Amino acid sequence: MNVLSPWMFPALILVLAVGIFLFLRRPRFTKNSASGNSSRPLFKEETAQELGLRFPATPVKAVHHPHEPQLPKNYGVDRMVLMARDPHWLYAYWEVTATKQEEFKKSYGPAAWTSTRPVLRVYDVTGVDFTGENAKGYLDIHVNEQTDNWHIKVGEPDRSFCVDLGRMFPDGRFVTLLRSNTVTTPRASLSDCLDEEWMWIEGLYRSLNKFQYGTSSPMITEEFTIGEGKLPLGISSPEFNRPGDRTNK
């Protein structure tokens, strides 16, 4: 015992130093409070909220837009409007008030409105002063009770039309409620009318080759006036002539 006692103290110091060194070198693990697992995760989990910007929550104020006025569906006025859409089509819209319906019932009986059907009668009034009975022809189009506009195919360019909205009885009798304005469909081709007031311009351009370059317009006017008499004196360019202007000169 006495022999080993001098070596025991250094051995204990060495063992204690090795134990401290190994304790300090060991890996440290953090405890996961949510799952209770003491193992350290290999990767840190991130979410989209962690990557994005965070702003303090502020109350959103409601935006109040001013009230935008809307066009009324009805105006409370009896009317029938006709427009020419193109050379082959017309467009009509109308409104029949309750007052007009009551007038029709008073004139033809309480059941007259329900026993009749609404009809559009399209008149061809080309070249006539339409009075309701002198049309060159007409076409009847049956429409629904709730209908208040209609596209009408006439297939007649450069013609005048007028439309009546009325009620047709079962025996074929037609009673007019509203009458539209008169419209004329546009032409579907170039006009075959020539303006005679401008015919002399063609002769003017044909005669330009008789003059040398640099000739002024007064010389051309004088040449036409004296030689051919095609251009009146004092006129160097065409302009519109009014019937009243001719009588005054």
C-alpha cells in the first residue's frame, strides 16, 4: 500500500483530466419541446410565412364609391323610334305605357289586350308622303309581349320605311298603337349621279398639256375665256353655287 501510494495521486489527476476533455468534446443536443424528441434535426424547417415580409396588422377601411347613375329601362313615354342600321337592316325600339294599354281596353273592350297579339308593320314609303294608307307595300312581323326592340331585315338599299307597332285581332284586324319616324336605308353601291357643275374640271386638266410649265392660273383662265368660253371670267377654282346666288348675278 505504501509502495503504490505515490502513483495514485497522479493517476487520479490524469483520469479526471481525460474525463473533463471527453465531456467537453461530446456533441450537444437540444430538446424539441413540441415533439419531445431530444435528437437534433438535420435541416431547419421553414415556411412561406417565414420567407415573406410581415407587416403589422392594420384595420382595412371600406372604400365607398359614389353612386353611379343607371339608365332607366323605361321613361314612361309612349314612343316608337326607327333607325337605319345598314343598307339591308333597320332597328326599332319602343315603349308602350300602361296609359296606352288602358286606352286600348276602353276602346275595344276589357279583354281586347289579352286576345290580341303585338305586331310590327313595316311600310315601304319610298317617294310618297306617308299618311298611313298610301304605302307601296308592308310587311308584318309578330313579336312577343315583353319585346321592346327589334332588328328588321328589309333587304332594300336606298329605300324609305316607316314602322307601326299595333295589336292584331284573331280576325286579322290591325290597330296601330305607335308610329315611328321615316328612315331611308343607305345605298349599297356607288351613286350613278354625276355633278354637272364640276364637269368642266375634266376639260381643264385635259387642256393643261397645251401650256408650258410655269404658266400661272390667270393665263389658263384667260385662255379658256377667250378661246373656248368654258370657264367664266373671274373664276380660277371651282366653288359651290347657290340658287340664290345665280339669280342675284
